Amino acid sequence: MHRSRNIIWKNIEYPLTLIVFSAAVLFAAKAHCQDSGAQPVPSPVTTANVEVPIEDLELLLRPLTKEELVVEANGWQNCLKQKVQDIAKIRIRLKSDKRLAEEKAKTAAEAARSTQGEPSAASSQALQAADQAASAVRQTQQSLADQLPELIEEKAQIVKRMEAVLSALELKGGDVTAYRQYVSALTGIALDASDAGSFYAVAKAWVFSEEGGQRWLWNIAKFLLILVLFYFGASLVAGLVTRGASRVRGTSKLLVDFLGKFVRQVVMIIGLVIALAALEVNITPLLAAMGAAGFVIGFALQGTLSNFASGLLILAYRPFDVGDSIDAAGVSGSVDSVSLFSTLIRSFDNKLMIVPNNDIWGGTITNSTASETRRVDMVFRISHDDDIAAAKATLRSLVSKHHLVLKEPLPVVQVSELGESSINLICRPWTKTSDYWTLYWDLNEAVKAEFDRQNISIPYPQTEVHIRREGERP
């Protein structure tokens, strides 16, 4: 008897010692926490009602500190995690039931093939039982598939509220990068195309859900509406700027046209940014990337930026205007327009030439139509045997009678050179810039006719050739 008691005591001695030791450790730890004034781990308060309206949630979040908002963000993250786990369980169950239904159907098919002729009562019962089992599995699948859209909608609502918490945390200096990455990894809808039932149910629910199809349909409508409004608004604002700039005295037409086009493009870019924001596209990384790439692009496009700077200088100093006839960068013609990078010049035979602004600004610009009046420089040649006074009087008479010649400044008719085969007379009347070529052509024709009438010859270039025989003195 005594020996049996020893055996029992040895069997319970170790577990009893372990229990007593563990209780002592727990008691000591509890006493230490109470003595040291340790605070309990804070728990979120806004997750008590996961269907809290967004407006109410924002009011609840407003007085919270950054540390308290971190607790709320963790709470909503756990809610999202739990909801995603529920969805995953249903998807796993659907796949499992699908495999079970396939096995039941396969069993029923094998049983049907195994029966030859008139089936027995046992085989009929087996087929009926297999069909009932497959039907029950399909009903369970349908029930689970019907739960998926509701769970996905609940997940979208949780994500929406978590975004409100993250926005409040970010506003108060918190780091929300990890939270947003987590949300981004769990958002969206994973459709299983192999399961037609669940695929159709989830897709249909997403299309008609407030956070799914309805939301994106409204976003696309806002995107298109904003683009259309800004398109017409850009035209309206550009027209107002053009009319206002054209009323400023001394403003060139080039500058007026440039301001209109520039304002139109700026307004359209602003409209595109706002439209992308309405489409829920985060443009902040895009703008940051553009700013970072601008420095590199600046070095890569030095020539283009030089043309840009030259274009601004041309618009500021106005060496020419639309419609002016200029000679610049080796080309001649009439100015069509000036952009920030190039100038369009239409040649006198109607060829359009696109000249970089840097080539124009860096060289000599000759503007033939910048002044209201121009001097027509003409040279007429007469023979050494002709009367110089009569030729000069004829030129003065023709110039004074022409209606396009200005009275002031006075025209000049003088002998400019005694050439080898002719005497060269200059004729320099003044006229309006727009009448330059008309006067030039009229005087040439009139002088030829009058010289012929007065027998004043216009000699051809002549060269005298003297031939000597060998041995003759010159």
C-alpha cells in the first residue's frame, strides 16, 4: 500500500511542480505590471461599427492624435484582413465543393456505364443518391457564391473607411506608405473564370454595386464631362485673352496669337489633371516623376530649350510680325506664325519653311516691311554718246508723274558711275512699303518706252578686240 502511494506521488510530482511554478511566474509578472504602472494596450474605437458613415467617421477622427490614429489604422487594417480571410475561405470552399461535385458526377456516370440492360434496384438507388449529393453540392455552391458579392461589397466599404483614417493620419504627419501598400494589395476583384456560377455572381454584383460599376461609371462620366467643359472653357478663355491683348497698344499680332495658344494649352493641361483626379488616378507620383525628370530632360534638350528661349525673345522684342517680309537664317518670305520653338515662313512662291527660333535670333534679321515707306533703288544705263541731261530730265519727269511716288523725301536722279560700256544713272524715288513692287515694275516699263521714243539707247556690255598682224607695232 505504501509502495503504491509512492508510485502515484512520483507520477504527479512533476506536473504539480510545473503548475505551481507557472502560477508563481504569472503572479509575479502581474504584480510587477501593477507596481510599474504599465498601461493596457490601446484598442481602436472607430471599428466598433464598421458601417459608420464616412462623415461621422471623419468627425470622430478629427480630435485624435497621430498615435491614436495609428491605433485606428491598425484596427481597420485588421477588419480588412478578417474580411479578406472570410472571402478566401468561401473561395476555398467553392473550389472544394466544385471538386466534390465533379467526383459525384463522375461516380454517377461510372455507375450508369456499369449497368447493362435493365438497371437493378440497387444501381438505381445508387444513381439517385449520387444525383442528390451532386444537387446538394451545387446548392451549397450557389449559396456560397451568393455570399461573395456581399462580402466583397463589405470589403469595399471597409477600404473606404480605412482610406479616411489614413488621410487623417497622413494629415497629422503619420507614415501611411505601408498601410496603402497593404490596401492596394488587397483591393480589386479576383474572378475565377473556371467557375462560371461564382464568376457571373461576382461580376454582376460588382457592376451594380455602389463601390464597383456605379462608381466607375460615374468616374468616367465625370472624366469626360470635365474634359468637354475645359475644352470649351479653354477656347473661351483664349478668346478673352486674345481680345484683351489685341487692345493693348503696341502689342504685336505674333504675341497676341502666342498668348491665345499658350493660355488654351495651359487650361487644357489643368483640365486633364483635374479629369485624371476625378478618375481617381493619383497624379502626385506623376508630378513628382515629371519634376525629377525635368532636370535630366533639360540637359538632353538643350537645343530645344535654346529655341524656346529664342522664341520668348522674339515675342518680347518683336523684330517682325505676322505678314512681314523678312530675310533671316538664309531664307526669305512672309511670316506665318511663331511658336515657342520655331517660326513658320512662307516663301514668295508659297513654300512653307519651318525655321528654328535659335537660327533666326542668332543671325541677322532683315525686315522689309517694318517701315511704312521704302526707297526704290533703280539703275538705268545709257550710251556714252547719249545726252546725260536729257536722260536725267526724262527720269525726273517719269518719277514726278507717277501717282505712287511720295513727294517727301524727294527722289534722287544722278549719275552714279561712268562704266566701260555705259553711263549708269541712279533713280531713287520713295513710296509706301505696300506699293514697292508696283512702282518698281511700272518705272522699268515706262523708262524703256520713253528712252526708245527719245532715241536714248540702253547699251549692251561691249568689249573692243584689236587684232594685230605679226611684226606690226601696237
